[in-house]
Amino acid sequence: MKSANLFTWIGIGMVALGGLALANPFAASIAVTTFVGFLFLLGGVAQAWLTFRAAGAEHRLSHGVIALLNIVVGVWLLANPLSGTVSLTLVVGALFLIMGVVRLMDGLRLPHSTMRPLLWLSGIASIVIGVLVFSDFQNAATSLLGLLLGVQLLFDGFGLIVFGLSDRGPRA
């Protein structure tokens, strides 16, 4: 199979999954939380294994503590995906607010740049999303992660489809 066709088919699959995520953002949010929990657990186990295999004991304690924290967070997210979804939504909302403020500050530091309006627009949009998350946190907690996943899958899927179709070359 040519890579162009592969990109196109992967893109179609991602668009379909994005549509499913947008159709049921609660289930997609739980899926995101479960996936993140698995990544934390896997990363913690890998770091613990590497910590115990390391020759020097210079940073073994700090790496061991970080590994243990990753394992605990991973197990907690997997055992309580609904609570984990609420916690992750809190982190995502805070991230939107912080990123928005940082972008606005970057825009102030670039007074004569053509990027300034884009940074301000991006910063304001991030702050508005953060405020929306916290203004209706109960609803956001059960759907935000799934909505973000759905939108991301749609955009990435459409991008792969366009890339795959444009990479086919001239037809004979």
C-alpha cells in the first residue's frame, strides 16, 4: 500500500473516531482519562525499572519517588476514571488560563511584530476557554476532554486526508 493511501485511510479513521468522540463526549472523556492513566502507569513502571537498574545511586531516590508518584497517579486514574476526568479537566482549564496569559504577555513583549495580533487573539481565546471551563465546571468536567479529543481527531484526520490525497502525484 502506498504511503499516500495509508495517510488517507488513517485520516478517514481519525475523522470517524473524532465524530464518535463528539457524538458522545462523556465516553470519550472517560477514554482519555483511562489512556492517560495507562501512560502514567507505564511511565512510572519504566522509570522504576530504570532507576533500579542504574549503576550510580546519585539520583536514585528522586527518580524512585517520581516513579512511585507516576504509578500512584496511573493506578488512581485507572481505578477512578470519573474522578480522574474531573481532575484532568481542572488541569486543562488551568492550562488554558495560564497559556492565555503567557501569550498575552508575549504579545506585549513583541511591540512591532506581525505576530502580536495573533498572539493576542490566541491568548484571549485561551483565556475565554479557561473561563468557560471554570464557569460551568460540572458540565465541562464530563465533556471537555472528549470534545477536545474529538476536535483534535477531526482536524488531524482531515489534515492526513488532504496530505494523502495531495501526495498521490499526477495520474496517468
